Amino acid sequence: MSNYRSSAYEPLTESAAVALVTRLGLFEEKSVLSCREIGDGNLNLVFHIVNQNQNGIIIKQALPYAKVIGESWPLTLDRARIESSALLKQAEVASAYVPKIYYTDETLAITAMEDLSHLQIARAGLIEGREFPLLGRHIGEFLGKTLFYNSDFALNPQAKKQLVKQFSNPDLCKITEDFVFTDPFFDYDSNSFEEELRQDAENIWNDSHLKLEVAKLKHKFLTEAETLVHGDLHTGSIFASETETKVIDPEFAYYGPIGFDLGHFFANLLMNAISRDEANQQVLLDHIETAWAVFEEEFSKAWKNDSLEAFAKVDGYLSFILEKAFEDAIGFAGIEIIRRTIGLAHVADLDSIEPYERKIEAKQRALDLGSKLVKNRQSIKTTADLAESFKQVPVR
Ligand code: SR1
Ligand code: MG
């Protein structure tokens, strides 16, 4: 992997992307290359370049503004550095679960990485009804390893604080602070929802118990620099197949609460479950159960083998950390479900439900579930309790 600083930033075109990979020698000489811009996310350009044998490379380039909002929302290009650095840190302990990086350029805000087009974005596959049998296991292992080995439990205090500095990510954290933790809980213009949900949204805005609990969870996001989190681990940030899982797009990475990524992963599986008939929901709840069990197993194994913390062997300390992570995860999951339903950025799992009346009912159920998870997180102690809470939220 090589790292460069060009003299000036400019957004790439498809032909400029081809010229770049040719100049870098990322394909064999005389390759016949074709390129398509395939970015369908909110923030970046993504170029898929393939040769005559269909071997490919991805070039991802950060834009200086949020594509989903428009040029009026400027965003630092530094997130390209954050993303490639996070992928490299994650690869140190969980290389099977992240794309390989071939090249980065901080000024052009570019990362060249492994083409994963033999896999499918998990959200799209789950919407089609695919099961991805190893998804929960793989995400549990990825999180158990990356969240432990980048925490104070595995690092010396100076090294950890260097990483906190390296992964200081104010612009992307601000997006989360606003669009995840704040705006959906007030009558703000950035929110977006069907008129039929207005009463439900108003109920949320007027629910002072819910708002107090959201405030506490936001405070955790703002202040608890426990470990290097992915920061946006929804099912659109995961490529999967029957046998492989790769976590992409860690541009929101920063030092945050251990439960944050777990909560977002759980939430996105629960929203997919809500979109399905009851008979097809269990597979999502099973993924949640497996992800947590494998996370707990990996984190505990690493704690026992590799903890540098003097108190690591004190009875009850590991359980305290895991219980806190689980409770936080449930709360973060609830907030993610609410913001994906009435906030700025939605998920196709809910938005694509047909007919329209069923979509509205599913979204009402999502809002009820989200509120319940935030408010009752202290009494939801296990993934079985979470599954029960899910099942007990009726379709209205
Ligand atoms: C303004 S960006 C909206 C959302 O897209 C990203 O994937 C994050 O989830 C962010 O909250
Ligand atoms: Mg993303």
C-alpha cells in the first residue's frame, strides 16, 4: 500500500479514474480498462474499474460536501484519511472482514481498494430475502476483535491516546450528532416522513421520558472514547455472500462507545425483520443472537489472553464492561431505528415496503420498537429479551 499527497484536489471523472490507476500501475500494462461511477451512498464518488478479464479495483473519492444534502453542507476531505486508516487498523486484527487497500492519496481524498463486486450489499440481499448464513458470526468476530484490540484494555495509555487523536473526526461525528441523535427528536426541517406518521413523530417530540434517555445516549456518543468504532455499521456498509462478509465505509470511525456499532447492526437487522412477514423474521433475530454471542466470546477471549489492564482479572470487571456494551447497544439501536424512520436518511428496507398502507404500519411499528428499546434498555439484558421485545411490539 502506498500513500501520496497530490498538490490539488479535484473530483475525478470516469476517464480520470482510469488514467489514475494506469499511472499507478494498479493493472497490468496494456490492460483494456472500463470504468463506471457507481456511488449510491450519501457522501462519496465510487469508481469501479475493470480490465478485459473483469478483474476490478474500486477507487473511492470523498467529495467536499455531503452529496445527500448538497453543496451547502461542506465536509472535510479528511474523512478519506480516516476511512483508509480505519480499514488498516481493522485489518491488523480482522483482515478477513475488510477490503484490501492498494493506494491512498490524502489530497485527492482517494482510496484504491479491493473490488468486492462478487459480493452483494447485505441490505440489498436481505431485502431480496437472502439469508447470508454467516453474517451474524462474521460481524460478531469482526467487532469482538476490532473493538477489543483498539481499546484501553489492549493498548498502552499513550498509544491509545495517539489513536484517539488520529481518529478525531469532528465533521462526520457532527452528522451523527445532528441527524442521528438530535434532529429526529425535534420538529426540525431536516426530518422527512410520510404525512401519515406526523402524529407518531409528534408523540416522539413530546415524549420527555424518551428525550431524556436519548440525551443520555447522545452524551455517551459525545464523551465515551472507549474504542475505535466503525461509526456507521448499517447493512449498507457490509458486503456479504453465503461464505464471506466484508465491512466497508468506516469514514465515520472515531473513538466512541463499545456498544455503538453493535446497536447499529442490530437496528438494521430489526428494520429488515419489520419489513418481512412473521414467518421470515426469525433469521434476522438469529443473526443478532449469533453476532452478540460471537462478539462476547471473541472479546472475552482477547481480554483473557491479551489484556494489559491491571484490573482485568478482577472478578466481575469483564462482565460489567460487556453488560454496559449490551445496554448501550440496545439504546443506540432504538435511536437508529427512529432516525431511519422519521429523520433525514432512510433505509430501503422500510421505504420499499408495498403497498403504501403496509409501509406506514411497518414504520409505526418501527417507531414503537425504537422508543421501547431506548426507554427499556436497562431491562433488556439478553438477545432473547431483545427478540421478545421485538415480537411484543404489535402491528397497529
Ligand atoms: C448526511 S449523511 C446521512 C447518513 O448517511 C451515512 O451513511 C450515515 O448513516 C449518515 O447518518
Ligand atoms: Mg457510508
